[in-house]
Amino acid sequence: MSRSAFPHRWRRLPAATAAGVALLLLAGPATAGTAAPPNGEQETPIVLERSADEQADVVEVLVDGTAQLDELVATGVDLDHDVTHTDQGIVVHAVVTPTEVAALKRMGYRVGAVLHDAADSAQRITERDATIAAHQAENQAYTATLARNATASDVKIIRADYYTSGSNQVLSVEAKWAQGQTSTSTLTVARDSGPGTEIGSGGTQAISRFVDAGVYLYHRGAATVTARPQRIQITSPTGDVAVAEVKEWLPIPADSPEGPGYQKDFVTSYLTPTELYDRIKRLAAEYPQLAEVVELPYKTNGYRRKAQVVLGTANTNRVAVDSLAWGHEGGNDISVELADPGAADRPLAVTVTGKAIRVSLATNADGAVTSTAAQVAAALTAEAGALVKAYTYRGDAGAGVVAPAASTPLSDNLKAPAGVSRDPQPVYAIRIGKYRDGSRTGVLAYAQEHAREWVPPLVSIETAERLLRNHATDENTKQLLRTLDIWIVPSINPDGGHYSFYDYASQRRNMTNHCPAGGATDALARNSWGVDNNRNYTEYSLFDGYSGASASCTSDTYAGPSELSEPENRNVDWLAQRPNMKFSMNLHSSGNYFMWSPGAYATPGRISAPRPTLADESFFWGASSRILTAIKRHRNMAVTPARTGPISDVLYSAAGNSGDMLWYKYGIYAWNFEVGTSFQPTWDEAHQETMEFSNGLVELLRVARDFDKDKKRPTSTLSVEPSPTEGMVSVRFDVSEPAAVFYTLDGGRPTFGSTLYASAGIREGGETLTVPAGTKVHWFSVDAAGNIERNYRPDDDSKTFNRGWATLPTG
Ligand SMILES: [Zn+2]
């Protein structure tokens, strides 16, 4: 199917034209890397900085609320994807070194338990080596019903979801209260205990306000229950009442989409990027009719560094020395000695013998050394400039007298075995499908934008294996490969991935050092470099004034020097440009989230990137509930309703993320997994997560296949109800599947330029229009695959649109 067949006319509004963007640009991006203390006291800004020889831990940080969370994000601190709202505040997981923990505490943050430390990572490596040796289409009608029932009440139940997770039974409720912005009251939910029982007989639970960036969104909360409730009731503090039916979230149908003999379970250990690429090359060689390996157009900057050393102990007397050659190309052979000549009145002198550099320091009449760091750096650059450049520490004047130092080798500090290439690294995708000519609907799955997330690449490999190894025997799989053009990139960021496996387990970003001269360019900053590949894209980015990315070259959310500055990101952009690309999954860990756009907002004001239309949001929810049900099949682990939805609704703002680029720039239905519970879980857990999220990824392929086969036209109806306002009526449209409705109220022909029926609000169903009784309503609906109701052709003189009157049914 070609892109032109998609109904982008009604979906693709020009991006970044929202008035809020211009407003925010005036405010400018937050200064990253520094922050005022959260209590507001004025102090010297504290800089978050890690030293090179310490590993990072995953620790809990407790913040009062979302305002303080935004401040924490603005420090550039490295947060993983876990954000838990508790009665005491919000608990987030930060990936920080002891030095950074100390800085956070000085800023006034409360730091809690250590959840994962370097020893855990080391243990995973050991384990791995040992192993090697050995969300809601079905709910749409329900939401619509509730919205109608609740129009007269100041409280409205948005969702009431019952589900099992492990052996727990859970009821999750979301409701909007008209006073939620100003009143801090919780809401009390009363449950029945099953069909025909009294409200309240199943107990009660409180749900609390969800406020983000100062804006009230809704109340939410989950509680364990002992029986599946049929109905709930909320009585608001003003005495208004709302009642809703409880829906089952992710019920597992009895029939399995996997036929008898379906093969799975193909991964036996964590895999490095080199191993991931070897694996897809072997697979493609084994199935040449069905798959090929494609080298993406942009090589990374490479798992390589200049050889470096910092001599000295204090900022004033430190001399930093960098090789001109890469470490593996001779830089690592260079050494520097700062020698005390042991005699009075000697001049500063530099001699170079092969790659050994000897600095004879100047002395005074008493024989004491007098050379300063600035003098030594200048002499080194002047006399040994063919081998190295030398500089004082991070812009310091370097007036301190240096300490003599024995001959010290420079090093790139890279510990991967020689089998890991130090050259710019080609990034590989495996392309799977019987017809790989662009004629089939494209689906993209890509993993490891974030280097330390070791499970998502395995999900991609497991999925590729399932597709190829079941093709010969499983009719469903055969159909997927016949109808789809599947691109799987197991590691987008191989340099960072290798660095995470061999050098610094907590590495999140790529390895490219963009810090300017005079900044953190020296060896001691080597674990602080890199661009966050999931903040370097083009839509709603830091450069557009959006929140949740940093301009600091040492921040773990560093957006890079400009949009798409990084080869890793240009590769994703290249893939997304393919005209047949229609669906994508960006695989991350952790937190068991399942998300889509919008993924960013601007502060203050929480000005969001545009929300999807009601039709698209319905499609996202419907497809999501299929995908999450497939995940749950593996071991009854439920991704919760509270962790399903737009990124900026359920997590935090992430300016310049890839999902937003794919959705806003290319119109691709783009989802994001946050797999599992930690970056590098024990192998048993990693294995389980791989199996369950591969179920989900295969289900996405089935969603894409069904979309491709969808030739069914939607149908829609007009419903009219009394309005509290005299002479007016309340009007709503109901559709048979996720579909957009265009309407006119002036008797004109409806076209794609007519008014688009909208959502009533975040996580709600369709709006209620209030119109004069007797208004003539003309409309048509169009589904996500472009099928138009009753074969109406809005662009010519076709007359098969729907006609109705906004009048109450008589009788
Ligand atoms: Zn991630």
C-alpha cells in the first residue's frame, strides 16, 4: 500500500505551529546541568557531575510533586523510566554516581534506597558469560455511554478497569472532577461485589489527583480487591454522583493466535551489539528468500576514543593531555613524564623520544619546582604537538605549580576485547518479508537507543527468529510475511551498547564527546559524554522549546548540538522516511509502560504537542489492548491502564523523542515499550521479559496486517439528548470502529475541510456538542485505513453523506 492511500489529509496537521511554541521560545530552554535548590534558597549553583572512576547506581529520589520533578529533570539528572506516585510524593529512579548523589542531597533532594548497583551489573555479566559457556477499542462504546450519563454530574468516571496481575485482582479507576484543579480532595470509589450486589458491598478505595506541570488531569488510583466488581459509584465532595460499569482490562481470549507447534524461546543470554548483528546476519543467510540484512546509511562515530591522562590533583595544578591519534591507532602507546631535574635554576624543557614524552620541570635557585600547569600545558602542545594536545583543567587558569609525576601512559580506557571493532560502526537492520520491494505495509521495530537497556534488543531478536523459524509450518506467520515489510534494528546505538557491556554499565547515551574546549573534555569526564539518542530528533525538541531534554554535554538527557546531529538518529529518520512505513515500536526498558504521542510539552503551562484526533486515539487504545493482551498471555503480567497512554500523560515530557518524530513528521503509528522492571535484570527475569514482549511485538505485526486488510467501511450514528440549556440539544456521534467524523451544521456538504469531531478531553471519549434544536446535521466517517462510510467521496459531487436533524426523538 502506498502512502498516498492513507487518509493523511485529515490526520496530518502541520507540526509545530501551535501558538504555544512561539511563547515558549521566548522563555528559552532551561539551563541544564545546574539547578537552584528546590527549596528556593539562592546558593552557588550545584553542578551534577560524575567522576570517571565511579560506577552509577539506580537509587530512589523522592520529590514532593510534579513541580519538583520538573526541577529535578531540569538538573539534567539521569532518570530511568520509573515514576511512581505515592501518598508521600513521587518516587523516581535516578541513575547516579556517589558524587552525583552528594550533589543532589546538597540541592535538597531526598535520596532513598539503592535499587541496583555496579555489583549487580557485574553479576549480570558473570551470569551472561556462564550462560554463553553453557489499551481500548472495546471500551469506546463504554466511554461514550459514561460520558452521556455523567453530563449532569460534576464528577465523571473515565475508566474503571478490573484486571488480574500475577495472583492479584486489581481495580483501577480514573475520574475527572470539576473542582480538581483547585481542591486537593481525594475521591472515594464505592464498589459492589459482583452482579446484583449493593454498591459498597465490595468496599471502597480512594483515588487521588494526578497533577502534572501544575495542571490537573484527573484522579486515579488502583487497589487490590477480593471480588470482581460489576459497578462502581463515586460521590464527589459536592454530593454529585457518577456510576460506571467496570470493564475487564486485558481479558485473555481462550483461542491462542499461536497455532500448534509454534516455536519460540530462541535467546539464551544477553547479547552485545556485535553479537546481535552477527545473529541477524546468520538468520538472513539461513532464510535468503525471506530476509536480508540492510546496512543503514550512517555509520556511528565508533567505539573509540583518544588516549588521555590528567596529571595533578587540584584544579589549579592539573594538566590534561590528549593524544591526536585514536587510542587504538597509536594513542595508547604515548606516555608523559613530569620530571624534577633535581638541580637549581633549570628551565622548563620537553623532549620526545619515540612516543615517550619527558617534561623536565623548571626550578628556582633553591632547586624547587616552579612550572605551573599553564606553562607545562603550553610547552607540551608546542614541543610534542605532533603527538598530543595539552590543556589546563576545565578552563582553569592553571596557576598552580605542578607535582612531578613518573612516566604515565595515555589510555583510551576502552576494555572491550579486540574482536569489538574500534572503527566507525555500521548499523544493521534485518528486513523480513516475502515481498521486500516497498509494496507491503512497513513495520519498524528498533531497540537500544539507550545503551544500558539490555533486554529490548533480545525482544527484537526473539521476534525475528519466531517469524523466520515458524514461516514454513504456521499459516499465521506465513500471512504476516506475505503482507508486511518488517524492519528490525536490534541495536540503534552499538557504540554505547559496547561501552555499557565492557566499560560503564550505566551508559545511556552514544559515545560522542561534544563538550567544547575548556569544558569537561578530559579523561576524568569520560563517563559523562554522549548524546541521548532519544532526545535528538526533530519534532517538539529542546530546540523547539520543549521540556525534558538538556543542553549540557554531560547531562544524560543531552539533546546534542542540533536536531539529528547524530548518525544513530539519522538512521532512524532514514528508516521512517520509507514511503510504506506505517507502524513502529521503539523498544526501551524499564517500567512496564506502553506509550504513544504526544511525548512532550512545554513549561510553564504544560503546552502539549498536539493530541491525536479522537479517531487516532481510539485506534491507539484498541491496538494497544491487543498488544498488551498478547504480553499478558505469557505469565499474566499486566501493563496497567495507568501506564498505558500518551508518554506525557503517564510518564514525563521527553522533548525530541523518536516516537514523536515518527508520528508527527511521518504519520507512523508509533508506540514505545518500556520493557520489564530494570535495565539489567537477572537472566531468568530478562528471559521472561523477552518472551512476553516478543508476544507483544508479534501482535503489533498482526495489528498491521489487519490494518492492511481492512476494507470495511465504518458506520456512524447521531444521538440527540436533552440539553440543560433552553432551546438547545446535546448531540454526539457514535462510530462502529475507530474513525474520524467530519460534520457541518449549516446544511453544507461535509468534506475533509469540515469540522472534525473531537475528544471531550484527555483519556475521554467523544465530545458533546450543544446546538439549537432543529439544526440540520450532515456528516461522514472515515477509518484509520482510509475507508469512507457509504462510499462517500468528499472531493467530488457524491451525495451519500449522512443527514440528520438535531431534534429529540418524540414519544
Ligand atoms: Zn530508554
